[in-house]
Amino acid sequence: MSGGGAGHGGGPLVIRGARTAAGEQVEIAVLDGVIAEVGASVSTPAGAREVAGEGMLALPGGVDPHVHFNAPGARSHWEGWQTGSAAAAAGGVTTVVEMPLNASPPTVDLAGFQAKAVVADSRVDFGLWGGVVPGNRAELHTLARAGVIGFKAFMSASGAEDFPASDELTLYEAMGTIAELGLPLLLHAESDRITAQLAARAAAAGRTSVRDYIESRPPAAESEAIASALELAAITGCPLHIVHVSTARGIQLVAAARARGHDVSCEVTAHHLLLTDDDAAELGAAAKCAPPLRSAAEVAQLWQLVSQDETLFVVSDHSPAPPELKLGDDFFAIWGGISGLQSTIELMVSESLSGRRVDAVQLPRLLAAAAADRFRLAGKGALAPGMDADLTLIETGTERLLSRDELLDRHRFSPYVGCTLSARVHATYLRGDLIYHDGQLVGPPRGQLLRPGQ
Ligand SMILES: [Zn+2]
């Protein structure tokens, strides 16, 4: 036994003295990369290294099914797998599922899937979303066989010219095919007819501010698109997941369809929970996203639903761009996307410690379990015997301001810099291997490609 160290790669491991999100002291025994036992007192596997977890919160490694790493291809310098997955490891996230756009080629056929799988030198386990675009329906079976976790489509412009939005007929036909495959379709649901016309109206009047941008993407643009998508999912039987829902009404539409027996779900981003439209006006480009940040009243409702609806989970939608695309006075022209992967867990734990809007007991579900269940990521998302030994130990005794220097994503352009955090990821384990410890990445990239389980 090595006593007190963090327990480096391989080999059996026992973590003692940490507490769970429910506040219980636990010991966790790890053997062959899998959690062997969790409980008040566990038997120590032969030769196990001991890790002192006193004072720390033990959470299942985060499962973030919504990240953009932008590689391979022309936008690789927007993020990349090494920097993106380093941010994940440092933030306690051990599984990501990466979006099909922004890489070139995009993941809309087998060649796109293989090109990405080859360059994905990831420090955390990862799955890949396939893309639905007009004209690629014949590729969906092939992508499913290759191992995509599901598919992603846009109802409004994605911003990437090689990943066009899907019209209603494209969606309807793709849903029919995806229903046969038994995989989920993820949708960016905002009405292009509403947002594009409002944007054109603003441009014609010379209105280009943050507020003008937010007004061009009103809550109605989201809920109208969600309602239409739910109708197509009901008709086709396609499992549907709405990404980054920004309004209570959107979540309630999905919940009502689920109550009618449809296989539908949605997610909320950390930024739609933690930031408001007023913050966007102050932060500028770092807080540009679509759907946009909402009013404080809307955000308060989102927090309530996040605690009540057991199917909801929180994602980062980590979506970086080079700083030069984040400049200028025309807020419509600035590239959208928020980079928050490394901070999501620390922010959510801090929020729970403040005791105001979310209870710590909800965190394992919100940050890991619900997404792993929804997307059939076998062995992921829970601190329980038989699961992969993916976990993070978090210090909670001290406060600090988030500093740009801590960030490991490529451009370190985060709206959360300067936020007060009362949680700090101390160590992250992937399948029993230490991959991050006390401010340092540990070992080479060991992430494995995940395929949907049964
Ligand atoms: Zn996204």
C-alpha cells in the first residue's frame, strides 16, 4: 500500500474517507478498472493502493453528451481532441459524446466517422454522434453499424456550411429510418422561419447589439420547433432528444409527450442555468449561444424543473471558436458557442453547496447517470459495483475565483472566468487509471471509443 497518494494507473485501488453526494462516508474498491465494491467499509483488494479521500466529495465521472471538439479538418484549431479532452479530465468529466458538425469531413457518412475516430486521441472515453443533413438518409444505417450513439440534426442554420439545416421532409424521412435503427435523434430545435426573419428585420434596421440578437431568437421560436418535432416523432416512433432547451415551456412540451408514451427527452446546458440575458449583455461574445441566454425569471423556472424532472441532465455544449471570430460590434456576426466543459461540474457542485437552487443529491443524476441511461452508455454514470471505475474527487472546503490560467481548453475563452467556485476537482479516474491529479494531467490519452450498449 502506498498510503495517501492518488493511486496512479492500473492496479487495484481503495479510496477511503470520501463522501457521496448524499453525504454518506464511503469506501470505494476498484479492481481491473471496474468498481468492485462501494460501502461504509469495503474489503481491500490484494495489493490495492490506498487513496485518502477525507474531506472530498466523490462523484461518478461526468458524462457530457454534448461537446464540440472540431477535429479533424480545417477547424481543428478551434479546439481539438487533446485540448478538449484535457479540459474534460481536469473538470471531472470522463465520458463525452462529440457532435457531428465542425469537423471536416462532418460525421454524415462512414468516411466522416472513420476520419474522426482515427484522430480522436482523447484523454476520456468518447462516443460520436452521426449527422442528419438533407440527402444523407442512405448513410444512416452505415453510421449506425459503425457505432454512432445516435444522430444530430438542426432545424435552423448550424453556422457550418457543410452541415445544413434539415427541412421538415428531411426530418420526417430521417426519423422513419432512425426509428428502425432504435437510436435517438438529437435536435437543435429553433424555428428557422422565426429566427431568420427576425434576424433579417434587425439587420435591415441596423440593430446589431446583444439584446437585438437575443430578441431575434425568442422563446416562441424554440417551443414552436419543439412542438413540430414532437409531432413528427410521435408519427414515426423515432426516439427524440431535444438539445439545450432554454425555456420551461420547451421542457414541459417534452415532458407532456413523454407522459403520452413517446420516447422523448431533453437536456439543459450549464450556461442556460447559470447565466441570464443580463449576463450576456455584460459578458458579450463569451456568452453568445443559440438558443440565447434567457431572463432571470425563465432561469428560475429551469432550475425548478431540473430538480423535479428525473430525466433531465446538464451538459456543457462546449463549443469553442478562435478568439478572432469572437470580435466585432455586430453581435449577429460573432461566432456563437460557449466553452464551459472544464467548469460544469465545479459550477454545479458550487451551486449545490450554496444551497439555493439545487440539492447535491441530484448531482450524480444531472451530471452523469441520466445521460448515460438515455444514451445507453454501458458501464458509465454511477458509483456502483460493476460499473467502470470512472470517478472524480472534489475538494469543497475553499473558495476561489476561476482563473483563465487553470483552463486547459485551447482558447480559454470562458464566460465563467472570475466566477466564485467553492469546489475544485482534485483527481479524476478513468477505468481505474488516474488521468488528472492536483492541477496536472496524468499519463497518455487512454480514452476509448464507446458504442451504444444494450
Ligand atoms: Zn452544440
